Amino acid sequence: MRVDGKEVNVMKVLGSTVWLAAAGGVVMDCSDSPTPPATEDGGAEGGTEDAATAGAADPRVADLVPASPETDAAGSRALWRPVPGVPRGDLETLGDGTGTVPWIGALDTVYRWNIDVWTRVALPSSGHPYAIWAGGSEDVWAVGRGGTAWHWSADGWREFETGVDGGLNAVWGTAATDSWAVGDDGTILHFDGTAWSPAPAPDDRTLRAIHGSGPNDVWAAGDRGALLHWDGTSWTSFDSGTTGGLRGVWCAASDDAWAVGEEGTILHWDGEHWIRTDCPTGVNLSAVEGRSANDIWAVGAEATILHWNGTEWTEERNPCPPTRSFFDVTVGSTGDVWAVGSCRVMRREP
């Protein structure tokens, strides 16, 4: 996706595994110890893992010293803490995965977390992934710049033809034979297990996010208040009540969905209408995801992290300064929450 003209990406989690992709550049490392840069020559060819998967002696991984628990002003253990050992770069994309192994990415490279070590895994071709989603540990999609789509399986990464040249900003699906990707100028693509094909779009507004509760209930959100719905037969445009850009969407059920966007916009779908909900901040929000109808998270500019408890949205403190931003959030099945942005990667344990 793009926020305020800057290319940023999307983070999701299935089970307890996390995938991350990132834009280039050096940003502040919020961990207690410095993070040396990852080298450009490390990593396996053709989408396989490095031979070295653990150990501080491997020069291709970042520092391995776990971050010390942060404390709040009262001296209590903070809920949000930086994830240690993250390779340098403007880390802005965290993606889905299942199992127990997180993943992180920078430009055309992804890294696998293996016993406190980041192991480099190369994409089969140059490119910039904007979003990652997984239906399983061996069924992962990455999409991005220039209409590129890569699939991860037991054999590593494989690039797929999409037939589009514009950016693909988000990807999500329900099964190996049912995945969706959305992007620039209203692009909507569907993967049937064999190939990507275009789907008729109601308009040409750029789409930034996609999520659903099932194969016949999928929402896409994007520029100028775009909210599109797939009912299993066709895509239909809905009135969002706003002309501001929407950057995130998440569905708990067919009658319970959320969308977030510019200037603290938070919208809720009740099965019939999208209704604006009170928000404790006016900053731009970039992503939303939850674990249940009463446990939902949203993130955005000025290091903003919001939580919905089923009754109201409240803001949570975290170690990042307000000069930094979060671009995405994801929730694991065990209740741990990950947030990523220009303040690197933050994690909140249950």
C-alpha cells in the first residue's frame, strides 16, 4: 500500500507465525542494543534458506541479544516491547504465516526467525513486496510493485504471472484455491489454485486492503472512501460515508467488520450499513486487525496503537516516540500482537 505518497506494506498473522517485508532506508532501532545491517550477499539462491539457521557467528544476521523488558513510568513491565535482532531497513511490512516461525523481509529479501536468529531467504526475482498472506506454513503469497506475485511452498518461492503492471497492495484468501489481490486503479485479481485472473471492479479507485469472513464475504478498502464487497458472485461498491482514504479492513463476521483510514477514521459494518465510530485520536490510521469481536487493534501515525474491547476504542502506550509511525498490525492466535513501522517491530504478549 501507499500512505501519504510513501510505499508501505501490510502485516498479518495466522497462527503464531509472522512474515515481514520492508522498504529501504535506515531508521531508529528501538531495541536496547544496536542492530548491524544485514549483508547483501547472504542468503540462498532460488528461494531456499541459508545454510546457517542459528548461532551468533553468522555475520548475515542482526544482533542476537534479546531486548531487555521495557518498563513504564511506574516501573511496571510494559506490555509493548521491541523485537530484537531485526535487520536494518525501514521495516514496514509484516505478513501472514502459520506455525511457530516468524518471517521478516527487506526489499526483495525475506528473513526467517529461527531460535532468535534471522535467516535470509531470497525471492526468486527482484521486486518489492507490499503485502504477504498465508493460508498455511507452505502456502504463502507475497504481492507488490509492478503487479508481481510470489508463492512460497515446500519448494521455496515461485513467481506467478498476474497480467497487471500496477502495484498490488494487499492479498488475502480463504484457501489454496481461493485468494484475492487488490491494487492500483481498482485492480482486483483472483487465484483459483492455478492462475491469477482479473475480476470486474465497480470503479477505478486504488484499493489498499482486503479481508473477509469467508469465501462469499470479502471486503476491499481504498482511496476516496472506497469499500467494495464480494458476495460470492460479484463485487459491489458500498457507501462508506467518507471521501477520505481507507487503509485497513478486517472482518470478524458477515455482520461485524471494521475499516480505518485518514484523520482517525474508524468505520464499523453492522450487516447493513457502515457507521463511523468514535476514535480517541485524529491521526491517520493505516491498519486494523483482531482476534475476536471484542479484541481488535488499529495502528497509525504518531506511534498510535488503539484497542477495541467490544465497547470502546482506547489508546495504548508503547515505547515508540510520536515522531515515528506504525504501518501495520497483526494478531496471533495465542493473543500476541505485532506492530511494525518506522519504529521497527513491536510485540505485545498476552
